[in-house]
Amino acid sequence: MADKRRVTKTAKKDVPSGAARPGRLQLAVFAIMLVAAGALWVGRDHVGTVFAAITGTGQSGAAAGRNAGAGVPVVVAKTGSRSNDIYVDAIATARAKRFVTLFPEVSGEVMQLDKHAGDTVQQGEIILKLDSKDTELAVELARVRVQEAELALDRARQLMERNVNSAAKVQDAKTVLERTRIELRQAEEALAKRTLRAPFDGVLGIPKVEKGDRVSSTTSIITVDDRSELIVEIEVPEEYISYIETGQTVKAETPSFAGRPFFGKVERIDSRVMPVSRTVMVRAALPNPRDLLRPGMSFAVELSIPGETFATVPELALQWGKGKSFVWCVDKDSKAKKVVVRSVKRLNRIILVDGDIKEGDLVIVEGVQRLRPGRKVSYSLPDPAPGA
């Protein structure tokens, strides 16, 4: 019995000699797969052709030969051109072309005020009248005195013709007449000051007084605005002064009409640069023919300053290498050419570039990984370039 137990234990400890073979087989398969993957990567350019030949979906042998000789297939685009305009944005408060707050010239009681806010008035139209009984009487009295002085001058002349009066009497009568005429003009001027008139065509604001109020020369009566044009003023950095001219177009938008731009012209440019902000004040006029805009509105004003014109390329065409930016162009022999360029400005899907490139040149957008200078490429003519 003891011998049987020893035999059993010995049988459990023995390991077959072929147990390690599966591990070595797996390593061999893995090595073969690595070699195959490397071969596929090296010959990746021909994989598509081989696959097409196997599946029967590719071209015939003659057609494949022609395509192979045509060069590296790439996607190209035509370069455009665009001006590198500079946009100066600012927030401004609009004011009327002409505006004024009216005050009476003299004190008195308001006898007539028939105007309301929003009424339009013409230049010289009566807006307010003060009590004027005393001044009206003064005018009448001055007119009577003028008539008396005129009659006295006529009598003095007649008597001088009869040698009854001297020339001195006639001169005295002339002096009296001139004095009475001056007194009449003074009385008429005093009467005119009792009436408030519109200084120009415009729109009235809300009156600050009512009929029957007692006012003085310091009492604010009403405002008048000429809203045919609105004026906005913005500060432009001094570096752009040489590019600004009167007549340039400005665009303005206001929250009152969201998404609706209004256009105007540069009207005035200040004569000096403000030393603190290093800016110059630019005034622009916004026409308001439909009277939609109001003085005091806030505007986001945009002033476009024309800049230098540059070639434009799609953003996918711009490449980087060795600290420089470049694009691949197609020359007249359908060969790839590397052109070093400088990126000027990035816009929507296009980039303004400066270099040995011009509008209408072909730049390669896709397929640049397999390119080198002088390599033949094949392509189809592109659609019109963006930004052209």
C-alpha cells in the first residue's frame, strides 16, 4: 500500500514536455503579424490598387497606368484677393444735427402756448407769447411821436423856403425825427421779445411750463431738435489718422432697431490729437429721412479703414514647418511648389497671406502629406475661391 501512494504522488508532479509549445507559437504568430503590418505601411500607396484588383471594383490595367503616371492626386483651390480693411468700433451717443433749449428773453406771464411734444415747427413760427399790453402801447406811442416829428420837419422846410426859418431849425427837426424812429424800433424790439419763435425747422420736446405760469429769463421753456440728421462722435487711434477722410462710410446699429444697420458719412475730423488717449475725434452724420432715430440713442459705430490688398487662401492650405508658414502651389507644369508666406489675417475659413503668390494661383488643400518640391500632381479645376 505504501508503494501505491508514492506512485500516485509522482504522477501528479510530472509535467508533459509539450506544455510550453502554445506560448512559443503565439510569439511566432505575433512576430509574423508585425512584419505584415510593416509591409502594409511601407506599401500603403499600392494597397488601394491591389484591393481594387482583387475585388474587381477598380479600373482596368490601362486606366490604372494612366492615373499612376498623372501624379499624386490632390485637391486644389484658386486663391482670391481681399483688402485688409481695419475696423474701428466704438460706442457713441447720438445728438441732433441742431438742437436748442429755448428761454424767454424777458420776464412775464405765459399767455399763449399751444404747442405739444412731437409737433414740428418751421423757422420763425410762434411757440410762446407773454403778456404784452404795456409793450404794445409803447409801440403805438412811439409811432405817434414819429408822425409828429415828420410833420414838424415838413413845416420847418416850408418855412425855410419862405425865409422864415433858418437851416438850423430844419436840422433840429431832422434830429428829433431820427430820435423818435429809434424809440419806435426800441419799442418794437421790446414787443418782439415777448414772443418766442422757432430758431430753425425742427421737432418740439415736452414744454416745461403751462399757460398762466410766470417765467423769467432763466426759465427753460421747451427744446427744439433738427432730427433730419443725427450726429455721432467716436475716438479713432492716432495711427489711423492718415487713412481717414471726410465722406467715408460708417455703419451704426442701435438696440432700438436690433439687426438693422444705419449708414452715414464722416463729416468732420478734429484738428488735434488728444494727448491722454492718443486718439482723434471723428464726427459722422447719419441721415434720418424717416425720422426713426432719436437724439440720445446709443449706437455701436463701425468705421472701415481701407487697407492693403492680399491674396486669400483656404485655411486648410496653410502649412507650418521649421518655424515658417507656407503653402503648396501648383505650377504651370502641374508640379508641386512650396511657397513661403506670411499670415496677415484670419477670416471666415480663409487667410490673408503675403508672399510670392497672387490671385488665381492654385494652392493644394488636401493631399499635402505626400508632396515634395517638383513632384507631379493630378487634380480637377476647383470651384471659385472663397473670398474672391
